[in-house]
Amino acid sequence: MIDQQIEIPTKDGSTTTFITHPERGGPFPVIIFYMDAPAIREELRDMARRLGTSGYYVMLPNLYYRSGVMEIGPVPPDPNAPERKRMYELMNSINIPLIMDDTRALLAYAEGQAAANTRLVGTVGYCMSGRYAINAATHFADRVKAAASIYGTHLATEESNSPHLAASKTKAELYFACAETDIYAPQEIIDKVKAAMEGAKAEVEIYPGTHHGFAFPKRPVYHRDAAERHWERLLALYRRNLV
């Protein structure tokens, strides 16, 4: 595997991006891996590497670069902890239009890389970034062939770019993995997404016995069986569509 961390220029500066891909056999379909709210950390880099070993050119960008932040360190569960308040400030400092601008910059960079095939693009977003992964499929419909939201938030809003409205705007296959217990995506929201995806090339799956964050090995809510199931679903999604 080849790992590198580089600065990719954007409209608003540059985003430090971790890239990983196999040494041989390219060019590889591109996977854009959108981070969750606690920001870049080795846990996410390891997950990116796992995707890369399956034959993909994986890009993990820092989405908080506009605030001059890369890694924020451990976030205590106490809602009043300064670290958690800072995380929410950072999370609320970005939005779909900004991250779509960043996605455009990431794809522009990848176009110049011999190891990357930007005609075949998949996305995945965890937590706050589920909506970004799904929106990439609607904003870059000619390239993004598969998009996955893993316990995503803000899945059904009143905005025109709400993820639950994405099916009519893209031909990409969409996948929503939802925790059974998730205050950020309760059952009524999941039901709304399911209803909107009926008849579309999409799946909304609830993972029994899980809580928000179940796929992250370093989280107390980590659920090994569910995490492995999410990898199975994710890789199958990409195998079906990035060919």
C-alpha cells in the first residue's frame, strides 16, 4: 500500500488529505471518505487503509481546515466538556455547499494522478458526513456511482439538498446504514428516508442492537458484528458499481 498526506488546494485554502491505495494494478476507482465530527485521527486512517486494500484510491480530507484545525483529540462524553462544545462549533462551521466545493477540488486533484480513475467514484460519510456523501452523488452525478451514509445525521430536513430527496437526482446506488438507537436519526427520520427511497436504486438498513458510532473500533459503542456487516455492505456496494 502507498500512503501519503498532502495539501490539496481549494477555493478557501487547502485541505490536508490522507490518501491510500495499492502499489500495483491501477488506476483505481476513487473513494472519498468524509470524516465524522471528532475529525481526523488514526482510527479513520486505518479505516481508509482497509478500503484501499480492496483496490481503491481512497481520499480522507480534513473538513475543518477553514478553522485551522486538523485533529481535536479525545472528546469526553460530558455534553458540557469544552472539547465537545468545540467539536460542535467546528461541525456547525461547515455545510453541504462548502463540502461540495471541497469535493470538486479533491476530484480535480485526483484527475492528475496516474493511480486514480475519476470516472468511477464512490463516497462514504459517517455521522455528520452521511449527508455529504449522499450529496456528492447528486452534485457529481456523472462520476459518483455509489454513495453510503453510515449512521448519518440530518437525513431528512426541509432543505432542497436533504439526503432523503437524493434518489431523484442521481443514478448512483445509495445506501443508508442506520443504528437501531440513535438520537441523531430516530425511527421517524429513518421511516421518512425509507419512504422517499421506495422504487429507487437504494437501501435503508437498520442494524439491530447498535448505537450511533457502532463502526468505530475506538468507541465504547463499537459493535464488532455490525461493524463487519457495514464493511461487507460497503465493499459489495462498490464492487457492484465501480466497474
